[in-house]
Amino acid sequence: MKKLLSVILVGAILTTSSLMLSSCGTGGTDTGNSTASTTQETKKIATKDDLKGAKIGVQMGTTGDIYASDYEEEGSVIERFNKGADAVLALSQGKVDCVIIDNEPAKAFVEQNEGLKILEEPFEKEEYAVAIAKDNSELTTNFNKALAELKKDGTVQKIIDNYIGDDTKGKSPYTTPDGTDTSKGELHMATNAAFEPYEYKEGGEIVGIDAMIAQAVCDKMGYKLVIDDMDFDSIITAVTTGKADFGMAGMTVTDERKEAVNFTDSYTTATQVMIVKE
């Protein structure tokens, strides 16, 4: 009889405990917690002011990454991707609220991905230059001299126009002049060939604004250009360790980068923009 009573008492205690636990899991203020953990909440971004507290997608190590990092102090979450295309895919999937990237690649991404748009308000204006090791001042000087000549004779602008502009695109491709002497050897350019129209792959070859300007500069200086493709955040390391002679990848001059490398004169200006869902 005592055994029977004990079993009944244990059963009653277990039943009561189960009811209490069940009540704690479903009552009052905690309703809907399980749904929140599995549902992606997105924030509508219409201006820069909306970036506070948003999920921002960037390509790792780029200027967009650097500028977006300032918003982390204001509660924003920065999602970093190895490729700009991966950040845009995350936006399409609702994993981030916007993507900050250069205007020209942004145009290509929006054209290729339905349901996305570029906000009219620019995020940041910037200048692009070439990164060269601090102990290679001779190359920096010679690069600037060749670049100045190519700007003066219109070559740089023609190369840019060949990749940007509805009326000029594809009409002024750069080709190495006949009889160009490249007997001085090779110059290795570190880049990230996933940044159209500055550098990207076409038919297995790396092409784009940066690739063509680099080719024109090397032709002027008497070197053969060799382009090495790598992750963007590896470019400065490649330059400082001597694995590459210079880095050219739509790279903005910043105080942080100037601590590691020297920069040439600017060869073009650009604008960082915000891509959002329509």
C-alpha cells in the first residue's frame, strides 16, 4: 500500500512540474520568442540616417568595409564577405538590409539581380590610387610620371570611357602600341578580379579600367605586366612582402592604408553607394 501511495505521489509531482514548465514556456511576455529566432527581420534603408542599427553587407577590406565600421558603435551589424557578389546575394536573400560598395560595380550587380536598386544619396566620395611598397620610392616616382603623361594625352580618360558610359562603352579599348619595348622585365600587379568595371574576368583574362591603365603605365615604363588575382584584403600584404610590385584594385587612399604603403597620384574618383531591395 505504501508503494502504491508513493507512486501516486511521484506521478502527481511530475504532472504538476510539467504543467509549471509548460506555463513558463508559453505565457505572457515570452510569446513569440521561437518565431523571432527563426525569422529574418529586415530594416528599410532609404537614407544614410537609416544605417544606424541596420545589418550592412560589405566586401571585406574594402573602403565600404572601413566606412561602414563606424556604424558598429551605433548598433549596426557589419556582415563581411570575400566577394561583393556574395554580399549582394545576402541582400537578395534578406540576410542584410543593404550593401555598401562602389557605384560602378553596384550598377552591374543591380542589372544582374532583379528587385534591387541603388539609392540616389551617395554614401561617400573617394579617390582611387595605386599602392606601392614604402621602400620602393623609385617605382612610385616612375609610376606617377607615366600616369601623368597618360592623363595628359587622354589615354586614361579613354580607358575609363571604354568601360563606363552608355555612349562611349566599348568604343576606345586600349592596346599596347606596336614596337613597345618591355625588356626591363616584369611588374606584378596584385588585384581582386571581382570588381567590374575596374577589374574582372572575361574569357579567362583579367580586364577592366585598372587592368588597362596598369598595362598602359607598364608600356610607358618598359615592363611586361603580370596580373595576380587574390582576395582584396590580401593585396596590401602582397605589396609589403614583395610578392607583388604594386596593388591596383579600385583602392581608396586612407590614413590606415598609408601607414602600410605609399600611394601614387589618384587616377580616378569614385563614389560608394548603398544597394537596397526595391
